[in-house]
Amino acid sequence: MPKKFLVTGGAGFIGSAVVRQLILKEGHDVLVVDKLTYAGNLDSLQPVAGNPCYQFERADIVDADRMHSLMARFQPDVVMHLAAESHVDRSIDGPGEFVQTNVVGTYALLQAALAYWRELSPERQAAFRFHHISTDEVFGSLGGEGFFHEEYPYQPSSPYSASKAASDHFVRAWYHTYGLPTVVTNCSNNYGPYHFPEKLIPLIILNALEGKPLPVYGRGENVRDWLFVDDHARALILAAEQGRPGETYAIGGHNERSNIDVVRAICALVDELAPDEQIGPRERLIRFVEDRPGHDLRYAIDASKIERELGWRPAETFETGLRRTVEWYLENRDWWQRVRSGVYQGQRLGIAV
């Protein structure tokens, strides 16, 4: 049966992938709540914009009264909370916004959800879920071996990861203290279509297409576990619909790569799919730049729990997902050119200490 999903941050990168899947593949009713900051982009929701299952409200999750009224009006079965300030470099330059949105905003949303949930019938209370989407960065940095998992201790390194760690703890506290049926997921690095171009993969793709320098922090030795965004969206919907209250699920792509290997793979794909004699081989554009403060060495996820309990596993390898991503940016120049003509033109962020 179709359900009603309230999705915060639904105009963002991961949020829009979730919304597109909820409506186009699952047939659910969705209310997107998004503040439309620099990374929120209604163009990412164009595939569902005319669908009768889709509604949009421009609102800030910090606005507690607005959150109360939206829940009372829409009557969601599931709240999927993706609204967040999410870029480590920006958190170094301006941590206050991250505390406000990620901590205060999550608190306001929890309070609104709790008040709404308490008014539901026992049957609807049992079926309701508040799903908080978080990151593996709350766990800090791994050494050369081992994996993050659901019981891994929190050791956040940046203002961004500290704010997400705090919000995770608030969500769990509302489950243990008030009985609100919550689920938390922590994911590895996402990539794919509609990704805001301040992040590594889209920034490198676009700079390579335009013949601009390809900045790589340090020596490019930092390792990330890459997760294709549509695979992540499937996992999130599974967790929201079938996850047990009070549980946490770690979601990873089983695709560990060093940053320099990612950049070189993108260069090879762009050379193959968009050769340019004037630019020449894109690897020549790689420039090693000063590392950012507190740059975690390695992230990797053990996703065996969600595979075992909910039957999820990624469909894309890194090679297939990266090719799909590069092809999408080549085919959707209008989308990223509008982004680049606005608030972000690829400048270096996160160098303030």
C-alpha cells in the first residue's frame, strides 16, 4: 500500500534520489521539505515535479512551529530526515551553520515528530518511523585495516562530523526516553547524478571537461568507500520501511579507493568519452594542494547487518557507477552549468584554521 513520506532535504543530492525512487518506483506520496540553501536544487526534482504524488514546501527545519503544522497537515507515515549542512570544508570555514541546522534543526524536527506521533492511533504509532540519515564520518578515521560498523565508537574529527554525531545521539535519546520509533543509518561517501560540484567526484569531472586544474589534497592517499547514490536510496527506503525501531544500519558500497585513484579513473573516463585535443590527457591537470585540517585517512563500512537483516546490497561496482556518473554529467550540461553560474564556481573551501 502507498505510504506518505515527509522527506527533509529532499532537494539535495541524496534526498532527491530518495524522492525520485519513492515516487517513480514505489508509488508513494511524498512531501519534500527543503530550505533550498546553495546545495538544494529543484532541478534535481524535475523528473517528479508534475507527479500528483509530489508536494513541496520551502521551510527551515529549525522552525519548530512550521514543522508541527506540516506534520499535522500532511499526516506522514514515515519521516526521512536528510536535511543537513554536509560539506566538511564549509564546516571548517563556518561551523555555526552546521550546529544550527544539524543539531538544533534535528531537535526541532524530533519534537514535532514526537508531538504528532503521540496523537496517532496505536496501530499508526506502531507503523510510524522517524528515519535519521547520517554519515560514517561520525566514527572518525580508520587505520589501514578494519571497518566501521553499527557498534563502532564515535570519534568525530571535523565540525561537520561532530554536528552529525550530536544529531545521531539526539535521535537515539528520543527513542529510549520517549519511545519515538526511530531508525538511524550511517553511510559511506555517495556519488552519482545530480551531485553538487563542490564534492570530489563532480568537481573533478567538471574541471576535467573544462581543462581546469584538478586539485587533490595532500598526496591523494586518503581512502573512501564509495556508494552509488541510487544504491543508497534503495537502502534508505528499505531501512525506513522495514528497519526495527531503535536500530542502526551501516550502509557502504564495498568500493574502497584512494582519492588519487578516483581522480585518475575520472581522467581516463573523460578522455575516453569527451576527448579534447586542446586539453590533452586529463591526468596532466592533476595538482596536489595543501591538505585540509583534520582530514581523516580512511573510511570503510561493514554493511553486513543491512544485507543480512533487510536483504540489501549495492548493485553498482565503482567502475559501473563512475561511468554512469560521468555519462550523466556529459548529458546534463544544463543542470551543472546553472549550478556553476550561481553560488559555487569551484573555488577552494575549508582552508581557514
